[in-house]
Amino acid sequence: MSEISPVSVAIVNQQQHGKTVFPYALFCQDSEASLADAVSWTNRQKTDLLNIANEHGAVLLRDFPIAGASDFDAIVSALELDNFPYKKSLSNAVRINRTDRVFSANEAPSEVRIFFHHEMAQTPLYPRWIFFSCEIAADQGGATPLCRSDVLYERIKETHPQFADACEGRGLRYTNVMPDDDDANSGMGRSWRSTLGADSRDAAEHRLAELGYSWQWQTNGCLKSTSPPLPAVMEVPDGRKVFFNQLIAAFSGWKDNRNDPSKAIQHGDGTPVDPEAVLAATEMAEELAFDLQWQAGDIALIDNTIAMHARRPFQGKRKVVASLAEMQTQTFALNC
């Protein structure tokens, strides 16, 4: 086993925010490096890597000897974080497990655009860390846009202060309709059985009640659920405030033959969100976007409390896998 020394590299369109860059990029320049070398280096540097991801929002690892989900699993495991199995999440998306801790990214069709969001911010359970790796880059498109939510919130406060205050003081509620069976043709296609880990309506209702949701069964077997009030703004330990939610994704992208985006989102007290302000926030997020153009073997380490992500439509075959770590819980008290 040899020692490797990846170097920090300036990449095209990399952003500067104060003393930070986004994303931070580390390239492995040792062509003889093995997976064992990369795993050993990751384990030795795990604290620094996570600190960098927290400070800068995301870290891109490129040119490491990674070939597939099992190699990616080894790198993530070397960080020694608690696994957050996808089956324990309340996410809306259909995904396919590749290992115990690695699963496919959203299985929605290639033409579907997935809008900016913090992973699982629409639920009481969310991961602190999310990791992506590219197995096969798309022939065209397929970038994963990233956005610093602390920077976005600063801009929202400057341009739409009343909306920012409403988000911070009133939080958000999310409503979605889950199908009876998994529907891989929709980015909102995960069934209520899979989402809630329930094999009966009684079990589903028990799980929803535990989590503080309200619900209504549909005549076609689908389940409409509404979350308890959840934060829309989070203050992280270093004092930064971030636009931590799924507002943009829900307002713009929660659409299929069961879900209407106009009915997906409201403030925690039941009042409507300001649609013009949401559209402005969406535009600002796009202005702040860094489009991660994948290369096979890339790994992205993302602090899910600092950076949002999305997905561009694509052509050709694209395989990106993901892993979650450190389940967190969130609650919200209305500030009326």
C-alpha cells in the first residue's frame, strides 16, 4: 500500500464565497493509486474532509481509483459515519439498493428535472451527510447542480425580507400523495408501503401518527399525507442561517398524475406561501448553481445542512449512486 496525497485544485466555474470555495475540489494525481490506498487516505483524513465539506458546502473527489458501487461503499465506510439506510427514510423517490449503504439516485425518467432541495428536509428525519458517485456519465446533460443555502438565504433576506421572516417564523408543511405501489415513472413515485415500511393501512396510520402527520386515504388506494410543521430555515452550529427545506422542489417539481405542486406546500400555520417570492428564490438558486458535470469515478461529499442539490435532464445512459449518513430529527414550534 502506498501513501497518496490528493491536491486541492481550482476547477471551472468554481465559486468564491468569502474565504470559501464551492465546491472544494481534491484531485488524486497518483496514477498507480489503488482502492486500498484511497480508502486508507479517506480514513486518515475523515475529520478534515467532513470539516471541509461543512465549511465549503461540498467536496469533489476526482481521479480516485473508484469503479462502481462497492468501491464507493468502501470510501463512504472509511468516513466512519452512522449509515442512514434508504429504507428507513420518508423520501418520495423510488431508489434501488446496490449495497447496504449505497443506492441508485432518483429513478425518475431522464427527461424529468429535479429541482433544488435539501435531502429529506420535507420530513422529520433527514441525513446530515449525502454522498454521490458517478458510475456512468450521461451522453448529454445530467449534471447535479449544487447551491449554497447559506448564501441563498442571505439574498432572500435582502430582496424578500417578509418572505424570509415568514419562512423562519412559520415554517412549512408538505402534502403529497403516495401511490399504492412503487411508480418509477415519477420522481414522487415511492409507495406508501415502501415510504412508511408498512404492510397494511393500520401500520401506515400508526407510523404517520407517531410522526405527527395527518392523512387521508384515496379511493384508488393512494395515501395523501401532510407533514407536521417543519423548519424552513435552520441555524447551523457556526451561526450561519440556511434555507433548509424542499420549498423549491415541492413548488416547482412535485407533479405527476397524483400530485399538484400548487397544493403541495403551505406555511406551518396553514397560510399560503408567497408564489412570487418562491419563484424569486428559485431564480436566485439557479443563479447560484454550480453544475457538477460528472466524470466516471467522481465522488461528491455534501453537507446536507449547507448545500442543496438538484438534477438536470439528460440523454443517454447515466448512473449516479448515493449514500446517506447520520440520521437527524427536526421539529418546529410556530412563532405566531
